[in-house]
Amino acid sequence: MGDVLSFGIDFGTTNSAAFSFGDSGKVSIETPYGAIGSMWPFPSLVAINRKDGSILTGIEARERRNELEKDYEVIRSVKTVIDKDKTYEVAGKKWTPVEIATEIFKGLAEAIRHKSKSECKSAIVAVPVGFAPAKKANIRKAAKKAGIEVLQFISEPTAAFCSNYEDLKMCTNVAVFDWGGGTLDIAVLHIENGRVYELESDRLDIGGDNIDEKIARKMHERFCENKRINISFDEMSSKAKDSIINKCENAKIDLTDTDVSNVSVLQYDDLGIVRASIDYDYFSLLIEPEVEMAMECLENAINKSGLNITNIDRILCVGGSSKLRPLRRKLIKKYGKGLVYYPKSVMWDIARGAALINTKGYQYRLNQDLGLVMSNGDFYPMLRKGQTLPCEEARMCFATVNNEKVAKFIVSDSANPDECSFQQYITVEMEKPSFLKSYFEVSCFIDPDMLFRLRIRSSEFQHKYMYFWTYDNVKLVYRLEGGGKNG
Ligand SMILES: Nc1ncnc2c1ncn2[C@@H]1O[C@H](COP(=O)(O)OP(=O)(O)OP(=O)(O)O)[C@@H](O)[C@H]1O
Ligand SMILES: [Mg+2]
């Protein structure tokens, strides 16, 4: 085909997905990639055989996740421990979280190879708002080990918004409601002249997986009643638990459009064939607490952002669990049909947004000045608001007063203590009193993981920095208009 593809990756806690845009002549081709041979994203699950170290990932690992536990070490949600100093010892080999994450990236790379016959050599990767730099650095490493260079990280809600920008162009404030398998992530975005600002975010550690298990436990009770057998769900074999949880997940998904769904398992341990139906009303009542918590989380995030619901133009719903019909109904009932927005493909929007940004070449920009407060109280910006990130190193030299051994600096984003978002006091000491014409050099830059890095050295010891400081809460803005590679 010879098509140049631009990739985006959603590295999720429960599911991951990739997406590409390519240009074949004038037609832009969009392709989602998930589990090979299925319409689903790629489950973020890695199973390693305890005897021979062989690896299972993707849909097979997910469908047999409890059963596999007998012979495999099944590692879930590696994204949440990606920066932890821990190892999984399996079959005589020590695995770090980075190596586990590498297997997921390899799975995505394989899915891309399989579907588009091309290699994913680089991609933009979406991560949650406020994702720690150490986590980003490790995701970068994991992707690299799988042959994928991370061009840039983008926050998940901003990616979801970008994917729907054409439809949401007229909005000033958008709440992104992203409910997946393991977590609900809410972010409140403010949009002005094509610039996207992240005002607030909140999270709830409840998702579709919890709901599946809840339904499974209820179904189990019914089966036991029908068969007059008294055995608790936890006592069932892992294989039986897997089958019922998978069937309940399917039933949950069915109930998006049907009023009754069936759950049946052919060999449910000693209970043999079991079968029951679940109707929408019962299901809706069962998951009411989870839905209520999700609604509350959304409301809290909006309140914390300083806005109220009358200022919100759209609630953008993404992530598989946002499709839950009881939730959708409640959202519409509370906020009105006009406010609740469901894109066409809630499961792929984050990866799609990341891929879209990749084709357009958009970059993050700095949304504050960063610099030094001088001894006379003036503020000297070293990095300026609006500049594209990551950025080159900016340097500034300070003459030292003869015979002074100590220099003091204040790093901030404003001279006014009431307006600044942080102030960092720095004192550096020379090894010996300075001579005439000696000076300190302060330099800073923002690295590809959006970490502000500042360092200081003296003219007398050019080869060695005497002070390092990093700041991970840099204010960012995304420009969706006029900021790309084409203008
Ligand atoms: N039609 C549907 N109705 C209800 N739930 C659904 C539907 N389709 C998918 N789901 C659920 O969505 C969840 C997966 O969503 P998604 O792929 O967005 O997760 P994720 O991004 O990996 O999770 P997280 O954001 O927690 O990391 C699963 O629990 C799945 O059962
Ligand atoms: Mg997600």
C-alpha cells in the first residue's frame, strides 16, 4: 500500500487499543486495532506460565483469566504499578512492570501488523491527567522495548475531546466522562479559541469488571437456589468463575439494547448445566449504587473546577462502561438529552484522538511563564507562556558578588506571591568564595514527559552541576487550531 500511518495508543488499565490514520490518495483511512480476530480492544492482561515461562496475552488470557491462575501468573492492571520497584518472579525469571507492559505493547504491535501489514514504529500515547513523570518514563521504556517510540504523551480526556472536536467545536466547557473496566475518570476541559485547558479531574476505582462480578455473584445465588445446593461463589473453581463472569459481561452488554438476556454455563462445577435470565429492571436496580457513585463523581469534578452544570456545554461519554443503559438514562434524565454526548465509538475514541493529533502534528504548549524572581523582586521568565513543548534549554547567567559563597534563587511563575502557583527557594553554595567575573548559570527546559528541569552550575566548575530541581505540575494547553504541522 505504501501508506504512511500515524498511530495513537490508549494504554488502558483493563483494555488497550491502537488506532491509525493514513492517507491513501485523498481518502483518509481510519483503522482501530485491538484483540486479533475480535471487535474488542486488547485486554491489558499478561499471563506467564510458571513452568516454562511461556506468555499468553490478549483475549485468550482475559477469557480464561481465573482458570489460568492455576498454572500461570496472571498480571492485571500493570499500568497502576508501572513506576513501582517490584518484580514478578516466574519460571526462574524476574519480570519488572516495564517488561510486563512491553508484552502489551507487543500485542498491539502484532495486531497492527496483522491488520494493516505495517509496523508501528512510533505513536502518541494517551495517559490519565496528572500521570506521574516516572510512570510516563516507564511507559516510554516499555513501548521502546516493543519497538515503538513514544512521540508524545497526551492526556486521555484531551485525546477523547480531540477525537470529537468537529462535533464539539462550539463548546466552551466539556466534562469528559470516561468509564472503563477498572476506573471512572472525569476531567473538566475549558476550550477557548481552539485551545484546550484541563481544569479539573477526578477518579473512582470502580468499573465494568466490578459490575460483571456483581452480576455473577447474583446469578450464582440463583443457580444454587434452583439446584438446592449451598456453595459460595468463592468456593467455585476458577474455570467456573471465569465462565460465569464472561457470560455475565456478555449479558451486561446485551442489556444495552435488549430487555432480557440469558446467562448459561454448560458445566458449572458440580451444579452441571445452569441457566437463568436477567431482565433490564433487575439489572438496573442491581447496579444502581455503582451508577450513583459515578454520577456523584461527575458532579464533584464539575463543582471542584469552579464551574457548575449550567456552564457545561457537553458531557462527553467515552469508555465501554459509559454505554451502560441505566447510566445513560440517568445522565439524560438529570442533565437533558442535549447535554449528554455519546460519540460513535466510545471504546476507541482515546486511541483515535491520539492518532489524530499525531497526523496533525499538534503539540502541547506551556500555559504559564516559568522563571526566576530577581533580588529586586522583578520576575524574569526563562520559559514563556505559549511556547511549544518539549523545549530547548534556556540559560541565564548571574554574576556573583566578590567573596560571596552563597547565591539564592526563587523559581516561580510570577513575582506576585498571591498570583503564583508555586515558589521554590534555592540556595547554592560555591566550594570557595567567588572571584571577580565568576558567575552562576541557571538553565532549564521541559522534557518530553512534560517535566520542568532546572539546574545550576558555577563558571568555576563548568563540568559539574551543583543543583538539580524538577517540577511536575507544569500548566499545559493544547492548541487544536493553527498549531499543527500544516500551519
Ligand atoms: N455496551 C456495553 N455496555 C456496558 N458495558 C460495556 C459495553 N461495552 C463494553 N463495556 C464494558 O466496558 C469495559 C471496558 O471499557 P474500556 O475498554 O473503556 O476500559 P479501559 O479503558 O481499559 O479501562 P480503564 O479506563 O479502567 O483503564 C468492560 O468492563 C466492558 O464490559
Ligand atoms: Mg480507559
